[in-house]
Amino acid sequence: MPKISIVIAMYNIEKYIAQCIESCINQKDVSKEDYEIVIVNDGATDNSLQIAQNAIDGHDNARIITRINGGLSEARNTGIQNITGEYVWFVDGDDAIAGNAISTLINHIEKYRYDAYIINFSTFEIKDKIDTSNFDLHFLPMTGKDVHHKKNRILPLMAWLTIYNVNVIKDNNLTFMPGILHEDFEFSVKAHHVCSSIGFIPEDLYYYRIARNDSIMSSSRKDNTRSLVAEVRILQSFRQFFKDENNQFVKRLYGMCATSFFIRRYDSAFVLSDVTSKLIKENKLSLYEDMWNSKEWKRRLLLLFIIVSPKYLIKKVLYQLGERSKLM
């Protein structure tokens, strides 16, 4: 059995997929038997499939699974169903991993065998390294619940930033929610929460390509209708998942989702459609309640400002504040 399964979801990324696959294949100080590469072709219509096939030729530990296009979540779920490794790492097809990533992970796994490992990452453009995350998570290991509750924080929530024991995913029936934006957030919160032990590896083992013009990240601001629908669906998913819990972490999580909803709703580029008008009307009061119940002064202050201020002023102030992180 491989120690690690790399799952790469692939859809129309012909410019980047070869670099990603080659970074996974060209690993130092590790044998092919120690890890596998599962590429899920999500119905790509460009040359991604042929490029990927050329990249894995001659490498017995890499294979491609082709499915009808269903989106990133469905592609990753297909990967989960087909892996054979002990741990799983979701790698985006336009990113890359460090040359010592697999050997470093295996060393930690064999020594500690935690349910999950959070790593550091670097951002890059083409081949030039731009910045490193430098997370300070040296208080780990802890259970997911302890980290969330005792430290009053939410861990990094990109799917590729955490490597999970496959049994944790499968035993808890965790999957990526299909048909939404921000699927990493919904999955990662729940996956972290069920981990009995989460460790930290300080090395930057993942290379994240800064947003492309055609990427989901770069286009999300133009598609706030989908984002608002996703915010509501994610919050509904959390309410079901955390239905037996009523602690400060859960209240903070709900408040954070509600805050994100209103930040997107009042984005300066947002166009109010009939769909979003109905969505806002149906959920406004419950989202107000979530922001207030979080018991965090910045959310309560923002809530009061939203309630009493005209829309043009709300948009102007949020625009001046700039970064979403200042309110999140």
C-alpha cells in the first residue's frame, strides 16, 4: 500500500498540468512504491489529457481516471473513491509540490502517524518564488476540536494545505460539496474537526500559483451570485454537521460565514438579480443573528453599520477597508 495518494483534479489546464505532474513524479529520496498519483480528468476539452498522459508515460505509480465534467468537487470525490494510499493530498493541477515533499511527509507519518498534517506553502509565478506562508502553528499537535475551541481560531482552509489520513475521510463520510464555490472551506472545516490529531510541518512543501486571469479565484469577484448561494449552502451544511454543538467556535464559524455573505453582497461590482434578491430576503434575519451571536465586537459593529446605513455608504466603506481579512 502506498503511504501517500496525490489526487490531481484536471480540467482545461493545458498550460500548467505538465509542470504539476512533473513536480509530483520527480521526487527525491523516495521510491515509486511509496506514493501514487491519481489524476482525475474532469472532462477536459483542451489538450490537458494528452499532455498528462505524456507526462506519466513510464511511471507505474501514476494513472488517469476520466469522468464526465462535474466540477472540482466531483473530481476530487472521484479521486477519493479510487485511491489506495494511507494518506491523501489534494494537489491543484495548476500548482506544484517541492522536490522533497513526499519524503518529508513520509518521515513525519512514520514517526508520528497523526490524522492530518498542515504544511507551509510558497506562492510563485511561472518559476519565480514570490512569498512563503510562514504559518506559526508550533502549538500543534492537537485534536481538531482542541485547536478550534481552545485556540479560538480556524485553521488554514485550502484543501491542498492539509494531508489527511484516508480513514479519517472515509470513516466520517466526508466529501466535497458539488456545485458550489469555496468548496475547500466547507470540506476543510469539517475534516479538521473530526481529526484526533493534527500535526504541523513547517517546511513549505507546496507551491501555489498566484491567481491566473482564467482561474476560479480571479473570476469569483465577477460572479457574486454563485458566491452568495455557496455561502448559504455552506452555512446550511455546517448547521447540519454541528447540530449537536453550541460552543463559541461554532458561533464564530456561523458569524464568519454570515459576515462573508454580506461582504460579497455589498461588493462594489455586485449586480443584484432576482435570484440574489430572493436569497437575501429569505436569509437576512438569520444571518444577522449569526453575526450578533458570534459575540465578536467587529462583527457586531459591522452588523449595526449594515442595518442603519444606506447601501451606497456600506459599499463605500467596505471598499475603503479593502482586504476581506480585516473583517473576517
